Amino acid sequence: MIAVNGSIARFADEGVEPLFYLCDDRGVAARKGLAVAEGIKRSANAALSRSAFNEVAKQNPHLLSSANLFLLERVNRSSGQAAMSDRRFAWQVRNDPDYAVEWSLLRQKPNRIGFSRNMTNGYFNGRTIAYAALQLAYHLGFGKVFLVGVDMTPEAGQFYDPKGEVVPSRLGDDYADYILPSFDLMARKVVDSRFAVYNLSQKSRLPEKIIQKISYEKLDQLLAGS
């Protein structure tokens, strides 16, 4: 299993040790330092952005001695290398099998939409850490991915928010321009007989036509047939 951000709280409750823990948001690492520390300690591997690592270094520097830490870097944003324009980068990699991308001459935003099949080259942010987790799952060679708790409904808050409080989120602002187009691209250009994605959240904002919603009974059947 792959845990992201504050969801590690549920893993701790259930006594589950994830294969990977992901956090690429400096704000999350700053506000939820204890959760990020738990994610690093509890998981076999942890991958964080440079800014998130910087926050960990401030709050829990001893955690950086772990042997299984990985740096999350976005495509075309590697440190020490000059970044191209998003449009030029998308055009350059449009036929590269390591990537699935959109490209537009007239609009800039579509050029930021993509999916990385090889995360040594970076990942596409998609404005949600769940999308990074999907790229990691592909990179690691998994053939079936089951999304848990990917509701995309910020007004409902997160289960790990302080009781009675809904922590502000950019999910609502980014959904139409980045999140939905990213999942749509994945559904069209990445999902196939080699890589399948299912959504266990029946109330998820992600449309059924993009990510198939399944019950836990169907999950059992799919796992039994693997």
C-alpha cells in the first residue's frame, strides 16, 4: 500500500506498514510534522519533495538518516537543470514512451498535464498527491491499483483533520483545470491491459467513465483472480 500526507494516521490505527509514504507539499510537512514523521518511520520507503524534506530537517532532522528516502522531483523541474517552458517540454517528450502528455499551442495549461511512467525522470504533479502515487505504482510495476479515500470533495474535509474543523484545501480550485484533466489523460493514454485503476470511493468526484468505481466485494473478486 502507498500512504500519502495525513492518511498515514489510518495506517497507524490499523497497524499497517505501507510500502511507500509520499508527501510533496511543504505546507503539509510544516503543518502536520508529526504525521509526516510517522509516515517516514512506519513505511518501508518514503519519497518527499525537496521543500517537504526541508521542513522535516527543521522539525525532525534525525529522520533523514533513514536509508530508504527518495527525492520527488517534478518533470522539467530537476534541481541544477534549467527548466524549459511547459509547452516546449511537452512537445519534446510527446513521443517518448516514458511519458504520456497533452500538448497545446494555444493554451498553456494543457502542457502541464501528463503522466510519467518512469519516475527517475520526474513526475507530473496533477495538483494532488494521489496522482503522484499512481505514477509511482506504475513505475514500480503494479498492474492493478485501487484508490481508497480519493473523494476529491474538499468541503467534506479529511478524516485526519482536527475534530470539527475543515482545513482549507486547493482541491476545489484546481479540480477543473488540473486534477480532472490529469486523471482523464491517464484513463485515455495509460490505462490498458497492463495497468488498471479502480476507485473504491463510491462518492468520489472523479467520474465513473474515467475511473471505474467498484465495491469491496468486487475488489475481493479481482484480488482472488490475480
